[in-house]
Amino acid sequence: MTLRLADVLADPDLSLRLVDGEPAALKQPVRWCAVTELDDPRPFLSGGELVLTTGLGQTTAPAQRQFVQRVAERRAAGLGFGIGLTHATIPGATLEAARVARLPVLEIPYATPFIAVDRFVADRVLEEQYGRFADLLDEHDTLARALLSGRGLGALVESLHHILGAPAMVLDLYGQVLATAPASAAWPVEQILFSVRGKAPVELPMAIPVSVEDTVVAYLCCRRPRRSADVLPYAVSLVGLELARRRAELAGKRRLAGQVLEDLVRGTIGAPEAARRLSVFGIRPEDEHALIVAGCVPAQGLLTSPPLTGATTAVLDDCLLAVLEPGRPARETARQLHAHLVRYGGEVRVGIGGWYSGMNGLRWSYYEAHEAMTRGPGINDREQMSLSGLLLASEDVPLRDLARDVLRPLRDFDAAHAGSLLATLRAYLDADGSVAAVADRLIVHRNTVRYRMDQIERLTGRSLARTADRVQLWLAVAAARFDT
């Protein structure tokens, strides 16, 4: 219970008397005692103190008024004036100035030493703090037991709601409410997100960042707590532990699902075995599924990005896969996935595959989505799968290794001479062999393009005039794009 000025007055052993002050002023909390005879005690006051003085240096009315003004300026809880030493009674100027400043004045009799008042206040304040520490330990224990109860984040937030006497919520960076209590509480989610990003300077519920591995992943929000607000830092740490556990669990599931999908795509296991192993992730062979494949640079966001509603996520070959449940809008999920990954910075590429049933259909949708992803940044819809696309996607054909051998002379030349032979070859093949189009695209003279084409033929040992050599170079360039 907070110590009030009225509690100090009520102690019979101190024999204090309220000389001047409004009744409401007696409700002022007393944080500590400050004994002073300085003309200006302000540097040593922080607010809430009961200031005790005998008025030793206050021998004139102006000095008395100035002293009271300075004490009131620091928002002291009250002024205790000891009589019988410097002054037989409390000076009139002191009372007058205190009345103007609405500062309560207590008369301390000669028989009551300041140390008695100081000790009374200190004992009561320390008793209050000890009681609060004990309550805080109980609240910490309540929150920890709620988290470990098996109900996780929901139980934790519910317990926090009861402790604070105010609604509480955990909100992730994407506006998803992870837990809230009470369930009927309405939250201005968009406004909160704008506010924490510094874009909405309006009064909103408190939003405290929750970090995992030094990265903010969510916010613990609560309306104005009616009590026990000092439990919030511990609650934030528990929320962080739970979100770290969820992240590790999600990463593990993504690795396991990715391993099964990798075995299916590469033909290591058959359809029946794939169906059995994927069933634990909710993927049934009789349903139609579509795959979305996403890649980003850097790739650390693949394992840590939040789960997607209506999709099973997996990581395969530095790509994040989303196997959509039947009826889930593919384009909407692709946009959501792109928005998740773009927050990690760098280039994000997303490809959408078609809807097919069965394990072979899942494999086919992966090929379509992966080929679409390789077309460039942003969201790419599937195109009709080509023979070259199947060759590029197949793990049984070492096309990417062969492509690296074909293009190595060009890469080495470009690295040694800061050249642009590989870029010129790509532009030439994309332009269907048009020298003029390549010159316009690269902003160089046409003779420069022709000179570079001669160098390419000399270094690779292949002629761009021969169909067979041209197909090999096109496949090599396409495989190189597929591999990035």
C-alpha cells in the first residue's frame, strides 16, 4: 500500500499536526524524507519527498517565501517544519507561500526528532517495496506457469490480463493477432502498426517490442494498466521465449517437409511413400494442391518468416515452398509470401505453379513454380511447361554443371578484363540474334556487339550461326539463370 501524507500524520508517536493544506493534499504519496537547511534544496529533490527543515537559514520573510517556492517547484509531497529551535512557531510568510503553492505544511514539535519521522517514512516505504517485490515474484511465477501449462501464448496473455487489470495482446509485425485477452477486446491493429513505425502520433494502446535474436518480431500491447505495470518487462521476455520456440519448431518442420518434397521431386521416393510422409503435414494425395516457390537474397528469412494461413511451408534448395490447401487463392498467398520476405531486404522472387492432384501433380506444380520464379524479381505466374524447363528442373540431368563448363571461359574473361561477354550473350539470345536490339539494350555500337560475338565464339569454341551450338549456349544461359 502506498504511503500517503495522511499516514504520516496519523502516527500517534510522531505527534505531527497539519497546520495548512487542503484535505485532498493528504492523499499525496510520500516517496522519502529530505532533511535540509539549504536556501535552495532543488538539486537534491526529485519529487514526492517530505521536506523537513527548522528554517535555520530562513530568517526573513523573502527567504521564507523563496524556500517554499523552490520546494513546491520540485513537487514535494509536503513541508515538515520543526518548531522550538530556530522558530518558536511556523513563520507566517512560510504558511502564506505554502498556501499559494498548495503545499501542505506539517508542524513537527520540538519533542519529535527528524530522525523519527525519517525512520517512520523509510520503514513504511521499504515495507511497501518488499511487499511489491514479493507480489512481483508471485506474478512472475504465475506468468511462467501459464506459459508452461500447455496452452502457450494464449494462457500467458490471459494471466497477464488478470494481473494488469487491463486487456493485453501479442501482435506480430504483419498485423496478425497471436493472442489476446479478453477475447472480446477490440484492437486498432493498423493504427498500432503505424504508431510503432513512427507514422501515427496518436494516443494508442502501449506497444512494447518483443525481440528474438536481437530482431523485433512482435509487440506486446496493453491498454492502460490499472495495477502491476512493472511485471511487463518479464512478460515481454516470456513472450520472446515462446516466439523463439515457435520459430525453432516451424524451422524444423520446414526442413522436414522440405526433405520429403526434395525426395519426391528428385524421384528418390515413389508416390505412395511420399503420400505417407507428407500426410503428417496435412497434405493428402486425393486433394488438389498448388505450389508457390520463393527465393530471396539474403536467404535467412526462409526459415524464420511467419507461417502462412492455408499452406504448408517447407525449405528446399534455398527456396521457401508453400503447398496450398484446396481452394486457397494462389495469387493472394504469393503476395503475402512476397511481403513477408521483402522485409528481410534484398531481391525476392516468387513463382506460382498450377493446381494438380496426386504426388506427381505436386511434383509438376513444383517444376512450374520453380521455372516461373527464375524469371526475375516479383511475382511470376506459371507458363506452360516446356521441354527445356523440364531439362533444367531435372536433377537427373547434370545440365547446370555442364552449363558452368560452357560459360566458364566467358566468366573468367569478364572477371579478368571487367568485360560484358556473358551479359552480351544473354541479350543476344533474348533478342533472337538481333545485333541492333542488343546494341540498343546495352547502349553500345553495333560493331562492338559484333566484336563481342566473335570473342564469345572464339572462347567457347561454338558458332552462333549453327543451330546445335546456339541451342547449347541458350540452355547454358537458361541453366545459369535457373541456378541463381
